[in-house]
Amino acid sequence: MEFFYWMVFGGLAAVVAALELSKTSRDRNNTSSAFSSFKNNYLLVYSLMMAGDWLQGPYVYYLYSQYGFGKGDIGHLFIAGFGSSMLFGTIVGSLADKQGRKRAAITYCITYILSCATKHSPEYKILMLGRVLGGIATSLLFSAFESWLVAEHFKRGFDQQCLSVTFSQAIFLGNGLVAIVAGLFGNVLVDTLALGPVAPFDAAACFLAIGMAVIMSSWTENYGDPSENKDLLTQFKGAAAAIASDEKITLLGAIQSLFEGSMYTFVFLWTPALSPNGEDIPHGFIFATFMLASMLGSSIASRLMAHSSLKVESYMQIVFVISAFALFLPVITSFLVVPSGEKGGGISFSGCIQLIGFCTFEACVGIFWPSIMKMRSQYIPEEARSTIMNFFRIPLNIFVCIVLYNVNAYPIVFMFGMCSVFLFVASLLQKRLRFIAENQRSSKITGVDSNERDRYRGRAFKYLIEFRLINLWNFLNVVIKPPFLPYLDSGAAAGWLFAIQSIKEDHGSCPACSLQ
């Protein structure tokens, strides 16, 4: 089986190298020296920030277990991190629009460095404080830096198409190459040099401090809405109004939450899925393989976005369908492949099939990140960019907390089936987003008012989603049979949908309540 791991890793590495070396001048999107300098500065900072994040990831659970905490206590620590990101992170991240994105980026560095410092203490309360600080930092990482980049990019007068170049290269480096190198470096610190499980967190703090120095010396400040007469509550109301008044933003937030929720669930489940009977699998090597697959996806995304005639809204629907199928493979193999009853040993035949599917999903993740960044830059208003982006993370964090709390309550097959359903729904919402975007573009060209036509088409699309959701509900009930579904049949599902529709009709045609 060692040959199988190397075959998958080598195959992915060869494809990534071939794609990068075969890029034409059109694919590389030749740009000015001013833009190249700006882009390289951001890529340096983003890579340092992601290095600080990736160094910690593989050792958080291990460190807690070394301090003597059980699975339940560790689960509560993780829930505290995601809950903090949802509550405090939303507030702190939203302040970036008012107080400045550069300040928010510096705050991220300081907060995460303090979180790393708490790992030296075996006290549960100190570790809990560290998770809270880490949750706040995560919200800033996924909102402040992107918001600063988009605002600064247009403030300097660079072309819209060049933004896609920065996004794709940031994911290729920060979520691919840096992740692999950070994993290997962490392994050297802990195993080769025997510095203990706290060493990666100290190294992460050093990278964050270097990145903070670069930010302070080379970044300029930019704001969303710096007006002093707006308090935080008014800012939240403005962001909520922007989401409610623009169906594209609503759809974008739903798509992001569905995909990232499935992605974080996959992070928790891939290890038990590949070793259900305690098989001996090389976790570090598989993680590096996943990151290589993500690099492949970001390389594909850079080629796709280099062609202005190809719209992100078009190909992302296909990406969501492929990712849904990839995470449905564990369900398929559970029925078609006879499980092995032997404990230990190497990875099973079913595990090999799932590993290929998981690499496919990671490639979709590599395409997703730069693509969703580009769509956010197009649809989210600048004055409330960080606030809205953190709003999008609220349902995501709620979902992940629920999954973490109930991870042992349901079989893995059901969890993967649920993720597959979410990704399929994301593809339907992406289809709707594509329709709206194309319709608005054609309306601008022809000058035709198509509001009435959109209304009827939107209702038809909504009914189609409801019909497909009921069919999916039947499938889950008949095939997977999770513990709670015997009490809820398709009639109950239809009843819920009818009740929701009644509430929508009572509130009128609110874009935030329905796909009209």
C-alpha cells in the first residue's frame, strides 16, 4: 500500500508541475511592474499568516491529549473556538470596516500570537482562553486580509481581471505549498528535533510576528465606511439590509456556508473514514497529498479565471456537483464493498477508493477559494465588506459546532451523505446566481426591464429546489436511515416547506426570505 500513496502523490505532483510549466502568456496574465510589486507584497504577508495557521493545525488535538484531556474536554475546546469565531469574531471582524483593515490585520497577528502563548499552560481555563482568542483571529484571517486587498487593488487603479491572479496565487501558495512545508517543518520540530508539541506554536508565533512587521512597514490603511456617526449596531443593520436587498449576496452567503460547512465536516471525518478498523495510515503524508490536490485545484482556477469570457458563476456549478459526488463515495462504498472485519493492517480497498474521492474534493476546494473570493469582490459592497463576510460565517460556525457536538451520535456514512446533499443544494443555488448575474448583464446591454420575468422564473426555481429537497429527504430515509429520520417522512419535510412558504407570503416578497 505504500506504493499506492506514492502513486497518488506522484501523480498529483506531476499534473501540478505540468500545468504550471505549460502556462502560456495568456494564462499567466502579464501585468505591470507596479501590480507585480503589490501582488508579491500581499502574497508574502498572506503566506506568513497562513504558515502561522497551518503550523498549529496538526498539533492542537495532540497537544491537548498530551496534557491529559479526554475526547469530551477537547471537543468542548474546539466548540469554544468556533463559537468564539461566531460571536466575538463577528464583532471584531466588523470593526475592520470602520477602524481600518490594516489595523484589523495587525490585531489578527497579536491575537493569534497570544493564543499560541496559552499553549504553554496545561490549565484548562488558560487553554479555553486560547481557543477563544484563536476563534477571533480566524474571523479576522478570512475577512480583514481579503477586504484590504480588494479595496487597495481598486484604489491603486489595477484591472479587475488582475485581482483573480492574486486570489489564485494566494491559494496556491498559502493553502497549498505553505501548508505542505509547514506540515514537514512541524514534523521536524516535534519528531526530529524532539522539541515537544508546543514547538510548532512557538514557530507559528515567530512567523506571525514577521508578517506583522511587514504589514506595519509596507501596508497603507483603507476603510469600508469610516463615518464617525455610525455605531456597531448601525453597521450591522446596514450589512443585514445589503444582504436582504440583494439576492446575489444572499445566495453567495448560502453557497459559502454550505460548502465550507461540508469542508470542515470533512476535516473531522476523513481520518475515521480511511481507518474504520484502526488501519495504520500515514496521516502526515495523506495531509500533504490533500494539500497537493488543493494546489492542483488552484492552478486550474488560475487558468479558468485568466479567460475573461469564462464566468466564475458558470463553472462553479460543475465544481459543486463534482464535490458532492466525491463526498458521496463513502456512502457508495459502504453498500458495494464488503467491509473488512480485521483490525489494524494497511488501508483497505474501500479506503483507497475514498482517498481518491477525497483528493478530488480537495481539488474542488482549491478551485472554490479563489473563485468565491472573486465573486465576493464583485457582489459585496465595499463599505460593509468585512461585516458581511463575517455574517456569512455565522451559519457556518453554528453548523460546525452542531457537528462537533454530535459527531459520535450518527454514523460516518450519514454525515458524508448530509455533506453531499449540502453540496448539491449549493450547485442549485449557484445555478440561480448564474441566472441572475447573466440576466442583469443582458439587461444592461439591451436596456430591457425583466423584473416580472425574473419573478416567475425565480418562483419556478424555488419550487424545483423544494421538490428536489423532498426527493433527497426520501433517499436519506430509505437508503441511509439515520436515527432520527424514521420519525420524519417526506410529508413532514413538505409540511416544513409549506410552513416556511406561508411565513414568506405573510411577509411579502422580501428578497432575504425567498428566491423570487
